[in-house]
Amino acid sequence: MRTPVRAFLVACVVLAAFPAAARAQIYAWRDGAGNLVLSDRPKDPSAETFSVAGSGRVRTTRAAGGRSTAYDGLIEEHAADHGLNVELVRAVIQAESAFNPFARSNKGAMGLMQLMPATAVEYGVDNPYDPAQNIRAGVAYLRSLLTRYSGNQELALAAYNAGPTAVEKYGAVPPYRETRNYVTKITKAANAAAPPTRIYRTIAIVDGKEVVRYSNVQTPGSELVTSAARR
């Protein structure tokens, strides 16, 4: 489902299978066995979204299957700013929206990194469907979760999916199938990337305030915080 032709064919199948879903969104994804699944609900984070017109004509949204390179520059910029693994950020975007900048969940999460309204406001996002603003805020939020959980990636991802309250309630990845699958899927995708290079953090005092900087060069007083995939 990575070309317009294949997306169109899938949407045609959806229209035939769900005649009552006119003027609604239909979701398509592949399960763990590679089978194509069609539903009127986004039950998988990687689902592509198709809009079915009431006239019987089919149009697709601007969903992108698989890894997209359109946002590489933004991803690399903000991942570097926050000392995050580039492939981790890509994997989160793939799981959250399949690189569809106009994705919206039934819970109100928006854009590439599926920002909730409160998160968008907290990080100063005026337009959550703007890739630059969405990725900036999503990466910053992911970094805040990693900091909150002392670098524990599994807990940070679980909180990104189910919310920090759920993680703190159980003191671990919540026993939700969706959340556990989400954490496993993203972790595998990030680990399957190129060999990592080290990222270091330094804290400087500027005008009496702490300023955190990240670099792939170790300097006196710097702290190893994470790894970022080589390009």
C-alpha cells in the first residue's frame, strides 16, 4: 500500500466491504502475519486512513505507508536538539500516523506524532497538522518522558501511548495489549536501524540559567545520555 494505485485498489475493496460506511473513514493495516485488515476503527497505530464518499466514488487521504523521507530533515534536526535516536523518532511517527501529517485519532490526537490538544498547547503548537510544529513538539515531549523515567525507553514509550498516569499507576508498562504491542513494535524498529553513535549532554550556565546542549563529541564534563543512529 505504498503507491497511489495500490492505495486506490485497497480503498475500492473497502468500499465494497463496507457499503454502509459512506462518508466515513476506513482504516487499513497489515497484522503480524501480513494479512490485510480493514476496519471502520483505527485499531492499529500503523493504519492508513481512507475516506469514502457517499456517491460511491473513492478518494484517499494523504497517508504514507512505510518509512517516509519527506520529513527526514525535521526529524534529524529535532532529534539532535534533544539527544534522541533518529530511528526512534521515525519509529514513533510510523506507529502513530504512518507519516500522515493530517492523521487524527478518535481520541483527538493530531498530526504526525499524534499530539493530544493539551500537549500541543503545552509546547506552543498553533497548528498541529504543520509537520514542523508537530515534530518539534512531539520530539520535545518524548524527551521529557525519557527524562521523567530516567532514560527508560520502554516506560517513556508506554507513557507516550497510554499516558504517564497509567505508567505510574502500574510502575511499569501498563498491561494493555495495545500499549505493550506499541512498545515492542517501536523498540524493534529503532533497534533494527544502523549501528548507533554516542550522544553527549552538557549543561552550561547562561545568564544565570541552565542551558542543555547535545553533541556527538565528548567534551570535559559531558554526560553520555543516549545513542542516535548513523546515517
